[in-house]
Amino acid sequence: MTERTSVWVGLLGPLRLEVDGVPVEVPGVRRRAVLALLAASAGRTVAIDRILDAVWPDEVPDSGRRGLQSHVSRLRGHLGPAADRLVRDGAGYR
């Protein structure tokens, strides 16, 4: 039986990510916003449009969807062995 990789996201105070107890730096305001929104939703699917509105509250740029895909891809990199926990689910991510 394979042991599951632990992931912990601290949302109170400064945003923090730990994978198997090791702190992981997540650079960038927008990438951190995506992580915080998904972590606060705790396994529920968050619609892409909702994420875009949270990351770009004034106006979503034409490149917003591509930018979101890039942030998600990089977040998977930060999650390392737990990358499979960040999934596309229909019209959103969880």
C-alpha cells in the first residue's frame, strides 16, 4: 500500500503551502490567489469563471484563461508528488 502525500495549506495569516511537511514557496500574487481559492473550497469544484473573477477582479484580460492554465500548471509543479490532487473537473478546478 502506497502512503498518500500530505498537503497542507495555511489560509489564516500569510498563505503557506506544505507538501509532506516541507514548506513550498508559491510565488506570485495571482498564483497564490488561485491556490487560496481552491484550498478554501476544500475539494469542491470551483468554476473557471469564478477563479478568473477572483484573480482579475477589475477585468479579466483576453489572456486570462491561458494565464489561469499556466498558474494551475505551475501549482501542480509546486505540489510535486501531490500534483494529481489539483484536477480539472468539467468547467472548473478542484
